[in-house]
Amino acid sequence: MKFNKILIVRLSAIGDVINTIPALTVLRQNFPNSFIGWVVEDRAKDLLANISLIDQVFVWHRRGNNKITKSFGLIQELRRHKFDIAIDFQGNLKSGLITSLSGAKTRIGMNPAKEGNTLFTNHKIALPHKKINRVERNLYILKKIGIKIENLNWGKMPYLFSLADKSYIDKFMANNNPSEKPVIILHPGTSEFGLFKRWAPGKYAELADRLIKEIKAICIISWAGKEKSLAESIANQMKFKPFIFPEQLSLNKLSALIKHSQLFIGSDSAPLHLANLIGTNIIGLYGPKDPIVYSPFLPSDAAHKAVVIRKNLPCSPCQKRSCDKPVCMESITVEEVFQKVKQLL
């Protein structure tokens, strides 16, 4: 196959954008001299800005002034590039419209898809009937259109941070961890519509105290958006002092920080998938989300480890948006997480 110009369409969410980067890597390995563009929503554009495998990031403005005017401008810009192929890794109405309006001759989609997406693609990949991981699904789409994926090297995923981001984190670590103790990142937050995926702040506090006291670890509580108060509530319940950045880290700086760490602990969230892409050891705390689909994807050549802790309950996994009694998360104990930490370190 010869595609001189390739367009990736994956707009959101941030975790799903992260889980599409391995597919980007495969495309670049197979088409080293082709132009590769990526359409992404504005809130995730910075995540892709430093990836050298992408020739151009096209931004779909979801919010803000002149949204409609900017959308028309984006479509015109895409059509000027005359893409040979556009691959829709999202599969909803919005991504289908963009894929169709891009003017690409070959438009790859998935089946089944949501919101009438199949109307906008001219080549539909039938997905397996069994559940598969999101990363695996993206690679499956490429494989079914004849692209080799055997050369995927998980240990050499592209860096998402700039030299300035790296320098910022290097300076922070030099000042706060001169003795090079093990660095463990705790990320208690999730998206706002997935609040019941969170583990209790009190349990994070108890776990962090044990990590600091018994393992002599440096514990960093990361946060984003409105989660700073959550991070501070954990710190206020602790006997020892963790590190909390006073200002929100960009995803790029967070990726540089994760690169410095030996372990990441958190629920299903974008930072957890970021840690997996970077190759940091992970402990994922799962309750309502199906780990077959949403857990960190770990190929055979991965050098790091990812452990999922979950309870086999009749109500888990589920498709709920809220839950008054999230037993699936409440049943996870500090002791079992701590024991997994000792095994991984």
C-alpha cells in the first residue's frame, strides 16, 4: 500500500487519545516518508504537540468563540491536504463527519459504531465479537487493512514532553529527591462523570503514609482541573507530608514527572494510560469499568508491569454514570494495594 498522506481522527477523550498513540507509531513505522496528520479536540492538542511522528496536529474547537467559523476553517484546511486515507478511531457522529468532510479517498471506520458513524466511511472494519482492549482495537483496525503491526516496540513510544518540560521536572526532582528515593505517584482523580471510579481519600492517605514510612518513598499526589482540593484533603489526613504541585501540571509536564517515577497508582483515568504509554509500573484500582476493555494494555515486549486490583462482584463491571454505594471500589483495601507495591518495587 502507498499512502502519501494519512489522517488520524481521534478527537477525545484524553485517555482514548493516549491509547491511539501506539497506532500512530505503527503507521509511522510502515510509512516513514508519508505525511501524517491528526485531528484532535482543543483540550487534548497539547498532548500531541511534541510528538515528532506527527507532521501536523489539526484542532477541532469544541468550545469557545467563533467555534463554527473555526470548524469550517479546519475542514477547508483538511481538504487542501488531499489525504489519501483517513482512519476514524473514534466511531461517533462528530468523528464520522470530520472523516467524511476531510475529502480523503479512503475512509476507514469501524462496525459497529455509534450515532450513525458508519454512514460516513466507505471501508468498515468489523470488530471482534469478544471484548478487547482499546489499544488492541486500534491495532486490530490497522491489521485488518493490511498494515503490519509486528514491529511495535512498546519500550520506544514517543516522548510527549519537550526539553523545557523535562528541565522543569528534572529541577524539581533534584531539589526534592537528592537521595534518589523511589518516587510513587498517587493520582486519586478521575473525570467528573466518573466520580464513583475513585478510591476513598482516606485510603490514599493511609497508603501514602505507609509508603513513606515503610518503603521510604517520595509520594507525589497529582491532580488536574478541580481536583486540587481532593489532593489537599488526602494530605491533610496524613501523618507524613507528600508533595503536591501548587499549580496544575500540563499533561506534558506530568508525562515527564511519570518518566521519573517508579510506580503510578490510580483509577481508570488519562494519567494512568499516560503512565502505561511511558512504561512506568502501574497499579490500577478498578471497580465499575471493565478491565478487559479499559485496563492498561501490556504487550509482550513491555518492560514494565501493570497490576489491576478489582473485586469480582455481581454488579461489576457496570455501565452506570453514578452510584450511591460503589462497593466495587470500597472493597479494595489499603493492605492489598500496599502488598502489590512491595511486589512491584
